[in-house]
Amino acid sequence: MERKVYMEKLFSKRREKLIDMCIKLQKQGERFLYIMPSSVAIKEVRKRLLNESCGLLGSKVIVFDDLEMDIIKEEIPQDRVIFEPVVKVIISEICSNLKETGQLNYYEKLYNKKGFHSEIAALIRSLKRNCIDEEKFSKVKENIEDEVLKAKMEDLLLIYRFYNKNLKENNIYDRNDIPLEAIRLAHNFKKISKYNSIIIDGFTDIENISIELMEEIAKYSDINIYVNCPYVNSFMEDFLEEEIKSPFEKMGFEIVGEDGELYDVKNDFKELGSKFYCGESLTCNVEGLNIKAYPCIKTEIRETARDIKEKLMAKINPEDIAIYINNREDYSPYIIEIFDEFNIPVALNYEIALSSSELIRKMVKGLLEYEKDSCSGEEWFEILCQQMESKKDYMAGLIYKVFNSNIDNDDKFEIMAFEGFKNLIYELKLSFEKSEILNKDILKEDFVQLLSDCIQGITFTVKKGNNEGVRILNTALAKGVYFKHVYILGLNEGELPKCVKNNGLFDSFETSMLCENGIRYKDYLWELNREKIRFNLSIASAEETLNLSYRSAGEDGKFAIASSFIDEIKFMCRIDKINNLTMRNRFEIKYDEVMSSYELQAVYLRSYFQSKYLNNETDSFKKNLSLMEKEVNKIIDKGLVEYHREKEEAFNEYEGILGNDFKDISETLCRFSPSSLNEYLKCPFRYMMNTLFNLGEEEEEEEFSSLEIGSFYHSVLYRYYSKAQQFQCFDEEVFEAVFKKSLGELRKIDIPKEELNLIFNYLYRVLKNFITADIKRMEVFADVTKNSILKPYLLEKFFEEEEVFGVPIRCKIDRVDLEYRKEGNELIPTGRYVIYDYKKSGILGMKDIVQNNDYQTAIYYYVVEKELKKLLKTDKVECMALLYLSIEKTEDTVEKDGIYKTEYKKQLDFARKRSDIKGDKFTILMEYIKDSILDTIASIKQGKFNYKPMCSFFEEYSTYPCDFEKLCRYSTNKMRAIMEGQFTVQENGSDEKNVLMEGKR
């Protein structure tokens, strides 16, 4: 009897020797069990065994799950194992019962939260997989000194006990009970004696539950057991010793070192794989290593496929090429589409998720329209059966198409989805029955959520992959496999490495305490080590070339960060620069790089558009475009619109320029206000959507919106300054009265009273602080001037269609303060004034106003100037400043900025500010701004609603979303044409044409 653990260096050929041993056993009439970590790894070993030994003859290549099922199948019928999503339903029922009986303490308020139930299910799974029963969990709890963690564990232990009790009383099991039962029954597993050897191969860590199962088998049988771990290097050594060497050594296994035979891999790659994450750089440049950055997944796949196609054309076997992707959900559709376009065989099944079926989604969502808010499980299943019965004729029609060979892939999928959903409902109902929750009431939303969760994890294979094609793997499968050419895609933070951060039941400190006491649950550092090892083995699987790639942007268009693994490789290999394919040049395919008929047609089209754009059209291109058999001119003209739009240096009718036709109706559609003009400055296209089409209205939210809070601030400030009799000190009594009145006008929202009070207290503090600081600011004015004061004169003054420089403008001015000169007990207005606009937080300065990014206070100036002359009955009025005041950013002094005259700088408490303007230049500045406003109004009336040049949202440096992203015609290529045109104009010394004339303001 032999019990050995092979702890050999990376690139060891031990697997080959173990397979040779199995072939020899087979020829001698002996049987073996070969245990691998996954079904994909099994295929590789099984393929070699079948090719070299002509069959397995009673031997098996399996995963641990298969061995466990073999042990328990005669003792535990499969119909007693509940459907996995039902676990959360049972937990929900237990939490409700514990809440009602007052037994939950720490988690009392979370008892009915779905996320809490999911976390509990994950914890129970982890405990069982680590062989931690209620007794062990309780002992760990007693060892914990931290009171908060102990309180959490008391509740969790209670739920764990009641969960196991529920399963036992109903004589049912969840999936994680299977290995535990296998351990219990292992000593009676007679079939093990028919095997000569067990080989455990391809693991970098083995779950505690599998370790204990092997311990039981080793204890009660004399079978040979060999554990192969050919991955030792300086980085992995400690991890592998703890996870594999140590537990088997305790069982009495012999530890075997290396024998020196290694796979034939390039020395550069051997050094890279052996020194990964060791803090050393390599002694030489790594030939065959390529690192590339791409703007999106589709381009990453297309360029990878192009590279692979070149290798296939050079007679490389597709099976000698592997692609590692961990984000299969996002990458698979593009791999299937593009590899099919390039005619590259790929070992990847074309799968569609059950949730993609429109029919199934309608049936699930249809439950939400049911009149009752809750029903028993039995009733919900009956309703589902009725829905499925109503689809019988529709399904019969699809099946009829099958018999007549008149069915497309979409219809085939609907048939498969319907049958799959039927089986799902059957399994789910069976689990409800076995768990005795079929007659329990379930809320409509909860049942729909349960169904949605169930269908998410189910997929159907529409088309089988090519078994002899390019291998598609994830990094967890890169153990002891080797390929001539390896591609590792999606090397972005959050995808690779992808580690679960603990933000559920425990924080990181609590997780570390649990880990120290033998409970490993969402251990971030341990998971990160596993990710490093998987990547290490992935790069070590390359024999001739290693190609690493990442994306500079996510699929949502936001900035994406390269993986830390990329940084480590760059450090080790002393790489300073990488190949970066940008969004700008991703479509620049050259004739000699074309790999498919689609790309050839695209190249021909681009050439044709370029020719037609330059008025050099020929007929030769049309003949080469096989796709244009009908209506060729219409198709080309439509394409030319897009080509023309991107090539022109100025905006045109294809980009939101409504032109002359709009002038006739602009007077009736356009209503001007300072805020709407500012909207136009930010983005003319957005102005059109919001102002003309009213597409920007927000729905009422559960919490107060920023707009509602801003309006509340305005309301309180208006009432306070209207009622206050003096402005030398803060009047608490007046403030409380006006605050309470405005509070009563706020929209009622459905949130807990305690949370609502916190919001109100915050608003109270902010406004009180602002008014107090504002009064201090007015005191500074009085102190500096000695004989004058500043006090509010106009508050929230609304002007309906006021004629401003010949244009009707609607506006509401937040506040105007007037200067008064003291003469005895009288206050005489001097005619000098300050205009204010309140802002919730961010404020604008002179730079924004001068650069034509803001017109608000400038328009107020012309309106107020006219109004004050009328009210004061004098032409001698003077504006001292146009200021923005920030309510929330104000601390000890009012946060303010804007335009203010130099001579009033100290009075207005701007001693440390420099962006002032001398009085004689003020009128000139205002005239300049007025001209800009009139130009903007003219552009609006002419229907110039193009998108904004260099839009921050589309150029990926904005932190705010755009509501009109899907409607906008923004084009990076167009910006390139504009900039190139602008550069050409500057080079020629001419400024006759301003290519940014439309909407640059």
C-alpha cells in the first residue's frame, strides 16, 4: 500500500507518469479512480487515457462530487435533496419565527431582508464545506472576546440550529449535506475495494470536507492514494504546504520531492512562472510575451481572433491554442460571433440563459399583476401551471414547425426554455413539499424574486462547440495543462483578480478573528492568494507565446483599471510601454489584415465613402460589395450620412442642426430663462431634449431630490429675510417659525421617522449656520463703510417675460441687497446694490462667467438695473457685485464667488480674493457678456442643437451619467476631424473658419 504526495516544482511531468501508471494498471486488469478539480480538466485526462489504453474498463475519471454521490446513493434517495433556491425560503421562514418569538437580538431588524437570507445561506454552505457543525461553531463563539462579533454569532448559531433541525424533521438534505453524509458512510463503502489506486491531481487547494473524506477512506481501506501537486515555486510554497502537504502529512502520507523531469517550455517562461510575485525582475527579456490594451471587449476579441487566425494559417493546430477568460458571461457572445465570422473552430458551446426567453419572462412578471399580495406556495404553483397551460397552443405551433423543418434558432430556444421552465417548476414544487412550506403564505414579490433567482443560473446549449477547436478556459483550470500559444483576456481589476470583499455579515476585522479560530468565511487575503496562484499557473501554461490583454474602458463606457497582475508582469519583465489600441483607430483595418468577408466588405465600404466624399466616385467598388445586391444606392447614401457626419469639420444637419425650417416655429417653442440658456451652454443637444421635448422630467423618488432640498432652502431664506426686523444678530425665534412652516410644505416620503429626523436636523443646522455667517458678512460691510449698511431689498422676485435687451426672458431673482446710508434714525438708499444667487453646494466664479459658461447673474444684472431705476425713481444706481452664495459649503464665513468691483472688495469681505474688476471695466464686461447671450439666443432660434464638443461623459472622464446617452449622436471620430481641421487652420495662419462655431460656448 502506497500513500504519497508529490510536491514537485512547477512544470513537473508527474501527471504524465501518473497517467502512464493508470494505463499500466488498466492493462493488468486493475481499476483506478482519477479525481480532478473540474469537468474540463477531466476531459483532458480522459482523452489521453482513452487514446492510449483503448477504454477505461471499470476505472473512472471523476470529481469529488461524483465520489460522494457514489458513496451515499444507496442511503439517501435523490428526491430527498431539496432544490438549492429553496434554502433561502426555509431561512426566511426560520428568521420570521425567531423574530416573532423574540429570540433574534443583533439581527432583529434584518430578519425579513432578502440580502440577509442570502448571506445566511452562503455562511451555512461555508460552514458545512469546512465541516463545522453547530457544536464547533458554538465553541468558536465562546472563544471570541469581541462583544459585537459574539452577539452576531449567537443569532447565527440559532438560525443554523433551527435550519438543521428543519431539514432533519422533514427528512431532507441540502446539497452541502451530501459530502458530510459521504464522510459518515465512508467506512461502509464496499465498492472502494475494487479499485487499486486513487489519484488526486490538479488541485492547488482541497476543501476541508474532501480532506476528511479521504482521511476516512484511507483509514478504512488499503487502497493506494497518490496526490499530485506539481506547482511548487517560491510564491506558492507556503500556501500549498498549508492546503495540501500538511493535511496529508498528518494522515501519514509520504512527501515526495522532484525528480527533475520537466515539460519542454521556453526557459524565459519557466523563469517567469517560477518567479511570479517573488519581488524579483527577470535576468533577460521574455521573448514571445505580448501585453496589449483595448478600448472594449469586442475589439479585444476581434484582435485576438485576428492573431489566432494568422497562427492557424501558419498550420498551428487549434488545440494548441488556449484563451483564458474569467468573465465568460460578457466575453462568450463575442467569441462565438467573431470566431464564427473568422471561421475559427472553438471549443465553446453557444449557450443562452433561460432568463433570455421572452415567454418565460412574461410568465414570471405576469405574477405581479395577480390581484392578491400573498398566496400559499400551492396557489402560486397552480397559477404558474395555468399560465403554462394557456401557452399550449402556441407551443404546439412551434413544435409543428419542427416537424416541417421550418423553425429558426429563436423558436428552437423558446421550445427548450418552455420545457426547462416546466422541469424547474416541478423541482421547485417538489422541494416546497419536502420542506413542508407548500402551504405557507409567500408574498407576491418574494415568490417572483425566487423564480427570477432560479432562472438566472439555467442555460441551454443551442450549438455545441468544436471539440478540436481553440480551448476556452478560466484561470481555475490552468493546472498542469500546456499550450503552445496562450491568451489571457480581461486582465482588469475586479475581474482578474476577482475577490469577494466581505461587506455582508462580518467586517474584515471580524473575518480575520473567525479565520484565526478556524472558520474561513470570505477571507479576502486567502482568496487573493488563490487568484494569484491561478494566474501564475495560467502564464506557466504557455510554451511559445504568452499574450496578455486588458481594457481601458468598461462596457458601460467608464474608465477601467488594468489588473495588478499586469503591473507585476511589467515590473518583472522591465516593460515600460505596451501596445494600446485606442477607440480612435480600432476600425482602421488594413487590406493585408482583413480576416473575414465582413471585414473585407467594411474596408471596401470605407474606401467607397472616402471616394464619394471627395467627389471621386467610381463603380468598381459597387461590384466588389457582394452584400449590396439590392437598393445599393440607398444603402450607400445612408452610410455616407454617417461617414459625412464624422469627416466634416463643422456640425451639420446630421447632428442636431434643425436649420431654416426651425426658424418659422422657434418663436412659439423657445422660452428663454437664465437656467435654460445655461443648459444650452452645457450641451445644446441636452437643451433640446429638456426644453423643447420635455424628456428630462424626473420621477418622484423615495427620498428628497437635490432639487427639492434646494427649493426648501430658498423657501426658508425667503421667509426669514422677509420677517426679520434687524440684521445685527441671528433671530432664533423667527428662524424656527419659518423653518417649521417650510418643513410642513415638503413632500411626504416613506422612510423611518428616525431617519427623517436626521435629515431635518441636518437641514436645520445648515440653514442656521448659513444665515449666521451671512449676517456676519453684512456686519463686515457696516464696519468697513462706517456709515452704511447692506440689507435685503428684493427677495425671490419673479419677472414674467421681462424685456431684456429686446428679448423676452423669464426669471426669478433670489435676492438683491441695497446699500443704505445712515442719517440720524433714517436709512437712505444710495442706489448701490448686490445681486445674489443661492446655490445648494457648488458655486461659479468670474472665470466661468467670462468664459461664457454661465449667464445667470449677468441676465439678473440687466433685469435688476431696470427694476431698481423704476422702484427708486432714479437713474443713479450702481451694481457692486454679482455673487453666488453656497449654502451647504458655508462654514464660519459665507462661501461666495462671482464678479465684484475692486473698489468694493473689502466691504464685500473679499480681502483674500483676487478675481475682481475695476469699475470702469465692469460695463465693458457686461456688454461683452450681453453680446454672447444674444449670439446664444440666435443659435437657439436657428435650431443649432448639436452635441457638445469634447463631451466629458462620452470622453470617459465624467462622474455623472447622461440621461440622453442613447439618443445622442456624439462621435469621437468627429472630434478628431474637428481638431485636425482646427490644427490645419492654425498651421495655415488663417482664422477665417472657426470649426467649433456651433455650440462651443
